[in-house]
Amino acid sequence: MSFQKTAWLKQLSEEALSHRAVHHPYLLRFANGDLPNFKHAVGDFAQQYGFYSSRFINMLAAVISRLTLKRHRSVLLENLKEESGHYEESELRELEQYGIKKNWVDNISHTELFERFKSHVTQDIPESCQSEGIVWYEMLSDVLLHGSTEEAIGAIGMGTEHIVSSIYPYIEKGLKNLQSLKLEEYCFFPVHTLVDDSHTENLNQVALDFADTEEGRRRLRHGAIKALNLRAAFWDGLLDRAMKGSEYISMDNVQKGMNNESYYIN
């Protein structure tokens, strides 16, 4: 049975990595700087993605609250620790080999790293309603809080952490088109690409513990596909916004007062 579960998980991994959310037209165009008014599109990406990114810790906490076994909770608590900016020395050495200095990231939360990036790319960009980010966050939160435990694990694992190292290189490549932007200012992305693999593997082991039955495997896959589909819909929205350009963002500002609440998982 162990071999069957491992083979099943490998198949789910391949399905996740081939999903449209991972190789979306928005990501391909972003990577090549092939969007109208690319600087504006980057600023809008930062505003929309920032809503989700700043609340990722809440989502991890939501999944932790669903787990009953200490060894399962410890896996996500380790992820939570790194989200807060705490790294192993081996990870810091790997980051420094890439050019990311220790004082750029050590004891600095990922939320702060993203805000550092956002502050640099939105300086000349009108503030917009974070509509795409809000919808994505709320719908994914619903899966994590109200779906089955297996769905929550599938969503945060195969549907989220597993694909980050395949998605962020597109973003990083695109940001290099902005010659004024320095590695220190966008290191949020390569940090995740370089050090998230261990989290993915640990989450995969948790998933295997829930994959003993056909129903458990169905729910795990269902959660993963839900998360992937929601991310793909988010990219759809960002591509639409990018193609419509600043006029679309101006419309956002008109409606901003209707969408100014903060959404958190309690």
C-alpha cells in the first residue's frame, strides 16, 4: 500500500506541476516583460498579490488548527517559523551563494520582504482596490477552514507550496526587466524558490498519512485542484487587468470605498 500511495502522490505532483496555474499566459508574458505598460503591470501585481501574501501566515494557521497529530502540526509550524524570517544556517549559506545577503532576510518576515518589494514597484502607481487578491484569499480560505482536513492539506501542500518554486522564477525573470530594481528589493521570490523544497517534501509526507483510503486520496486531490484553479483564476484576472491597463485601475479607485474592509481568518 505504501508503494501505491507514493505512486499516487507522484502522479498528483505531476498533475499539479502541469496545471494551467503554473504555466499561465500571464506568467509567460510577465517573464518576458510582454505586457502593456509593464512597469504599471508590475505595480498592480504587487498590490493584488500583496493581499494574499500578507495573509499567508493566517492560512497556515488555519490548516494547523485542523490537525490533531503533533507530527503533522510540527511540519506546518516549521513553515510558519520560516515565514517569520527564521532560517537554518545551511539555508542562509545557500541564499548567500545566490547573492542574497543574510542581513536582507534573517529575522525579517516574508510579509516584510514582500512589502519591501511592493514599496519599490508601486511608487508611481495609483493605489487600486485589491479585488483580485481579496477574492482569491477569501475563496482559498473557505477551502482551508470549511473543507475536509484532507482538502486543506491538499490545498496548502500540492496546490500551493508544491508549485511555488515553479511559479516564482517567471516573476523573478520578469522583474529583471526593471533595471532600477535590485535583488535586495525583490529577493522575496528567489528566497521561496531556493528554500521551499524541504517544506514541500514534509507536506507530501503529511499528505501520505491521509492517503490510506480512496476517499482520502480523492479529498486530497480535490483540495489541490481547488487551490490550483483559484490561482489560475487569479492570473486570469491579473492578465485582464494588465491588458486593460491604467484605465481599469482608475475604475478600481472609484469602487475602492465599497471594498475597503480587511479580511482575516480568525
